[in-house]
Amino acid sequence: MLDYVKRHYAPNLEVNDDSGYFRHRDRQRLEAAMAETNALLGKVVLGFSSLAAESGSVTRARTIGDVVRRVEAHTGMKRR
């Protein structure tokens, strides 16, 4: 649909696509990117679940940075 809009109505349309699919159209690359995203989201959910089980440590966080650091500590994940 975005291709159609770009060709017929908005030739200067820019699509911000973190997976790069709009540009490369490689389904396998898209599936790999989606699998990576899903795995990371699963770790974040697990991290939040673990924190919630620790007597409300998420709710005691003062900033989103505090929450991110706690999730990183529980999951072993590090920001890129």
C-alpha cells in the first residue's frame, strides 16, 4: 500500500522501517529481524515479571532508566 501511495500520490514519502524490509523486500531478512525483536521483547517481559515478583521493585523505580537497569540486571541484556 505504501508503494502505491508513494508512486501515485506522494513521491517524496519516506518510510521509516527499522527492519529495512521496505527497502530490501527480502522476506527471510524480515523474518529474522522479527524473530530477534520477539526474542528481545520476551526477555523484557520476563524481566518485568521477575521484578514484579520482587515485592513491587518496578513500582519503586523513580525513572524509566531505573526500570531498564533492573530489567537488564535480571535478564543479562545490555543496551546496544
